[in-house]
Amino acid sequence: MTDVLILGGTGWLSGRIARRWLDDGARVTCLARGERPAPDGAVLVRGDRDDTGAYDRLDRDWDEVVDVSSRAWHVRDAVAALGDRAAHWTYISSMSVYADADVHGADESAPLDPPAQDGDEYEYAAQKVAAEGFVHALDDRVHIIRPGLIVGPGDPSDRFGYWAAAFDRAGTEPVLVPSGDGRFVQVIDVDDLASFAANTELTGIRNAIGDPRPFDDVLAAFRTAAAHTGPTVVADDEWLEAHGVQPWMGEKSLPLWLPIEWSGFMTRSNAAFRAAGGTQTAVESIITRVLEDERARGLDRPRRAGLTRSEERELLEELAS
């Protein structure tokens, strides 16, 4: 029986990785603070990775360790405490580590951002780069996975799901959209990523992401799934920026929309992922599941990304005038 340690295991992604290992018959232990439950069948060991003794109760060898942390010092301390007792280590990094976002089709050899240093203000990409540096100490026992935008039911970021909610709540009314010219959407289903991560045979570095799809085609798929019959109203970049609409994420944003100079972020090469057996759930299938999830969670709930319907209506009225 494969003995797996998940550093986390109670969050959205790490919980699915734990679930996948359990479904494969592994014995799974999750190290977490215990604020959320571990998946049924896993053993929860309570520990706060900000504490120096977080790993003291993990006193055996492991066939596999999985870490998803975006705090470089968490990764550094875990490698120091457990590296000698892990036969294989999977680190979930991010495609945000790359320095250039304007190059289309770039692969894993593309240059990275500078790593975070002690005392630096927190910056996600720099932390992931530094964390990768720490796990490289494990040499040929480590698999570094760099996912792009992870999507699926339960997504706490609300980015992909925003468009399902936006088209569904509008019904016969208009929906505000950005220009899709020259833009793409590239995502990975959370369960495809969990399956790819549950593998002790793979080592090296791989982008884990689906094929790029034209932005307008993805929005059309959301519209079809929601049976939206109203018009779509396109606002150009300059107008949106002038009216305080943010790209990508956050309050008063249009998720998935990026400045055109960032278009390479959504067109990375996934050749290594595919060659290693990585699977891609069809975008239309993901959208169907996400729409069901958005309806269950509430179309008008407070969101971490997107426009409220009232904000959208105000912008549409202003654009029309």
C-alpha cells in the first residue's frame, strides 16, 4: 500500500489530491491546522506550518509527499524535516513563476521571475519560484507541476465560475464582456490536476494545463450552457480601465480578461503534460459542472472575483450613453 503524506489535504485542490490517492487505495495522512475536515478515509494530523514543531508527529518514512504551499519558508522547512524520509515528492507550483507573459507557446524552459528573499513583501510568483528552488534539493525524487488556471466546482477564486453566473443571472438581459481579440483561455480541471499529481513515477517539471481556446469561444460556451438569450455588449480595454474595472480577479473585475501584453499567460505549451499522460476534460463539460455548482452556491452570492449584477447594469447603462 502506498503511504502518502499531503501537506494540507483539507483545501480545495489538496483535498482532491488526497481523495484521488484514497480512491487509488493509498494510505493517506493530511497535515493541516484542522480548521476543515480531511477527506473521509484520511488520517488528519494537526499541525501549523508556521510553528517550528509542525512536523514532529510525522515520524515515519513516506512513499509520497505532496505540497501545495505558496509560502517558500513552509516548503523549505518541510524539505528539511521530511526530505530524507520521502521516496518521491510532488510540489504543486504555478505557471505564474514565468518572467514573460507575452510569449506564446513557451514551455518549461522559459525564464522565471527572481525568487523571493527573506524579508521581501509577499508576492505569489516569487514565493513559488523560491519554493521550487528548495525542492530541487531532492534531485531526481521530485516532480514539480506548474498548473495554470485551475477550475471546477467549488473553486474558491470565483474566476471561471463568474461567467457561468453572469450569463445565467442575466436571462434575456445584456451581459458585459471584454474584447476577445487576440485573447485565449487556458485552464485545467481540478480533478484532471489531482489525477496527474497522484503519480510517483513522474519526475522533472511540467506545465499542467489544457489547450488554449479563443476567449470568445469560451464565453459562447458559457452562454450556451446558461441558455442566455440576451445580447452581449463588448467594452474595449481602455473604456473598462477608465471605469475602474480590473482584469483577471478581485472586486469589480472581469475574470479571465488580461491585458493583451499578457496574452502569452494563456497560451503556454502543455506538450510535456500531454506526453506524460495528462488528461484534459472538455471545456464544455467543465462549464456544465461549474454552472450547476454556481446555481447551488447562489448566483448573487458575495464573490471574490467579478462584477455584481448591479455594477454590471450601471456599466452597461453608462456604456450605452
